[in-house]
Amino acid sequence: MTSSSSLRATTAPAIDEKRRLFLIWQNPDTRQFVRVGVLIELVDGRYVFEYTSGTSAEGFYPLVQFPDVSKTYVSEALPAFFVNRLMSKRRASYPAYLTAIGLDAPELDTPMELLARTGGPRVTDTFHLVDDLSFHENGVVVSRFLASGVRHVEGATDALSRIRQGDRLQLRADDTNPVNKRAQLVCGATGEALGYVPDWLLDDLHALLERANEHCVIAERVNPTAHPHLRLLCRIEAHV
């Protein structure tokens, strides 16, 4: 873990990026989701954090570890703000957790991949991380997310017992949802509701699907007896 003192405010380094994630903040009053920053992993192992124009949103204040919204912060290790969003490898449940989110292979167990698949949520704030869905290799964008709200979808537990790894899924608008009119249900091939696309992912997902020629959603991991948040790992593949 790194501390704030190991961070340096500097100009953006001219080194190739390996992976980038966007930091999404939800205004606790308006419930609006705003992209306020970007976390970049460089090919040399360093990390870069910088703010976006979303920091001008009403109610947002700079993070303690990154106090100046005009600076680019570079560190040798993942900054503490993000480390604290990862499950400790010392926990007895860590191996089962990796299996549930499809990170069985050691080379996949990286901080950036963990944050991308889980969103790095904490009960103490309203920040989440999402993949950069604008990046594409050979015209294909691939990303993963854990279905949310499984416990609140009637019949989802029973329906999940019939879903198998590799099954095709579908997304369906739930415009009668009393909490979020833009909600997207994750459904089985025959239409049975299984859960929701996380709210904090909706803006980026909508933008991706608008420019995609075609896309598919696949059940990458199905864990019917796990904690509700870990019961369904979805993979989306979009051709852009």
C-alpha cells in the first residue's frame, strides 16, 4: 500500500498506458452519477490519477489524497484510496471471492482487474470504478460486471439455478422501475429477470451500445449460493 506522501503531482508521463479505469461519483443528494477522475496503469508498473471536468459538479470536493484538481498524480504503487477498495488477500474467503468473479488464474488477479469487475464499492462513500469502454482492440470491446440487485428481483434466485456458465443473456429496459427509470435488467435467454446492470455503469454502457454494430452478454460465472452481489458475473462483448 502506498501513502499520500509517495504521490507526486507532475505533468502526464509520456509512457504507454496498460489499463485505465474511470472514477464515478454519485451525488448523494441528486443521485446523479458523474465521471470525476481517471486511474491509469502504465506499462512500467506506475499509476497515474488525474481529475476530469466532472469535478465542477455541484457538491463534489477533491479527494484528500489528491487535493489539487488541476494536477496529475503519479505513484510507484496503487494509491491508498484504491487499495482500500480491494478485498484483503489475507481473508480466508479471498480464494472463493476470486473464483466467483472469474479470476482463478494468478495472472488475472491484479488490482486493476479486481477494481474493474467489482467497481471497488465501499459503504463509506459513493465512488465506483468502471472500465474504459471506449478502448477497443480489433474493433471489439470486452468488459465484465457483477449483476446488482439480485436479492430484489422476484424469482431471480430460482432463475439463476437454471443459468449455466457460457449462456447468452439479454438486457431489457425497466422503465417502470420506481428508483431509476433508466434501469436495465439482466435477463436469461427466455426473458426471466436475474438482476440489474449496476446504476453506476449505465452511462458508459449506453454510450458503448449506441456505437456498437452488435453486442452480446454472456454469463461468465454463476454462483447461485454465493452472496447476492457475487451470484452472476456478466461479460459484455461489443463490436464497434
